[in-house]
Amino acid sequence: MINSIKIAVVGVGRWGVHLLRNFAAHPAVKVVAVVDPNPECLTKVQRQHNLDKDVLFTTDWQELQQLPELNAVVIATPAVTHYSLIVDALNWGVHVLAEKPLTLDPVECRQLCDLAEKQQLILMVDHTYLFHPAVEKGQALLQAGAVGDLRYGYATRTHLGPVRQDVDSLWDLAIHDIAIFNSWLGELPILAQATGKVWLQQESVSSLSDLVWVTLTYPCSFQALIHLCWLNPDKQRRLGVVGSRGSLIFDEMLTDAPLTLMQGEFERQQNSFIPVNQQRKVVEIEKGEPLQRVCNTFIECIVKNTPSTLSSGRVGTELVQILSALTESLEAGGKLISCTYTQSSN
């Protein structure tokens, strides 16, 4: 049993500061280092967070090797940097929590999972929505048949920025909704299709798509349609599953009532279809910050030396494999691509 888990937080940008806040407040954790390539970020964090005076603030990742009894690192850096950082950390013998996506390459993801298992270390990915009380409750409702036979799903994730220059809107946004659909259905998609548009960065070599339309087909014949865009002022974070007797809707923008069950079905009367049993129910969910649940789970996994069943490196790998299939479809002008799931490079 580890009495005080010593953690280093790597990357304290827009998301990393929230990870730092949660781990700094955790009773079983001691934050021993903060790493960021930007000295100004380090100065800001040092000023704003009530951390011990002996915490190491550094721009040099390699300095972490010198820390005695370091147990874990939390990586919140651009995805392109994840592979090398995680390889280093696992080889140093420390557990890893990485911001999503695990990497941008399924082969790299599998290699990291294999290495973590070889080293008997925890590799977990921060897929925050999987820890959201509304997502957890939604899964239970669907499994209980709350909307009848499942027919199709839809999701919209739009806002005016932030515009990324390392990945397109597909890689930036889609992983959240795909993770929720996978969780709610208890399945992985078998077919992927994507089309997109580039407006803002047409002159760049990468031509990053600002708008992407995604279609995923699951083994049960369920299809999920996802709309992603980072240049739409209409901010939406809405996902729904439609069944034969109603729809379950997760709308993150409705902070007081994010999960709603819209009941209703048709009754056939001769040649007419008459709506019946219509009712709107706000679903009660537990209180709690999803990211705090992520951090708590990571600590529990370390203490028990047991991988997360909800968001392990293997789960992260599956999501990267789906995104890679969608990228292949996007680059081929919307060609239908089969999703393959190779779990080990051994």
C-alpha cells in the first residue's frame, strides 16, 4: 500500500491546470513536480496554486528522473508528444495518466499498452466523459430498455474555436462522442465514414478540416451520426439515442438537467401513425466533477495495481483505431472503411 503517491504533472495549459488542481487537492497525493516548456506557465501556476515550497518547477522533462520515489506522471501535452513521454515514464517505472487521445497512431498505442503491461504499470487515458454521472446513468437506462429497441444516434459538438493547428476537428472533438456511443451501446463500430470541409487553413500543408460529418455503424446495425465544427458560434454539446419508444438525450449545455428521457411512440390507426405515450422526464444524476472521478480512479488503480475497466490504455487504443479509420475515410472523400481492432503488437 502506497501511503502518499508522488505525482508530477506535465503540461499546465488549458486542461493541465485542472488536472493539477484535482491532484493537489487529493488526500492521498503529493504533487512533487510541475513540468511545462513555457516558463510563464510555470510562474503562473506557482502563484495561483497552493503547492508545497519543495515542488520542482521545471521546463526540462528529464529532470523527473532525479526525483526520489516518483510514483506517477500526468501528461497533458499535445498528442504528438505523448508517445515519447509515455515511453520514458514507463521505462522509469512510473504509472501514467495521459490526456486523450493516447497518441495519434494505433501502432504506437498498442506498443505503449504492451510496455505498460510488461512493466506492470498503470496506463490510463483521461476520457473524462466516460466518468460523467450523466453518461454512467444513460448507459444503465439504455441497458434497461428505457427507449425500447435502439434505432440510431446523433451528436453535435460545435463552438467558435479553439482552432487547432496540430490536428483537425475530427481528432480534436469526435473522441468524446465516440466514447459515449461505445459505452452506451457496449459495442465498437465496424464501419466508419467521414467527410469534411476546410475553410480556415486552406493554405497550410495539412489542410485541417474545420467541419467533419461522421457516420459510425455498429454490429447491432445502429448508426451514429456526428457533426463536428470549430467555427460555428452556436455552441452545442448534445448527444442522443433514439429507440422505438423514446429518445435519451445528453445535453451538456443544460447544466441543471443534462440528461433527459423523451418518451413517445406511434400507434397505428388504419393508414395513420398517431403519437402516443409522450412524456418528458428529467433524469436525476449524482453530483460530482467528472475530472475528479478520473483522478480518483487513477489513484485507486495505482493502489490496487489494477487497470481501469473504464478508460485503460486498451480503451484509448480502440478509440484511436476508430479515429484512424475515420481519417482514412476523410482523406478518401468519404469512402466506407472497416474498423479493425488489433490489441497487441506481440
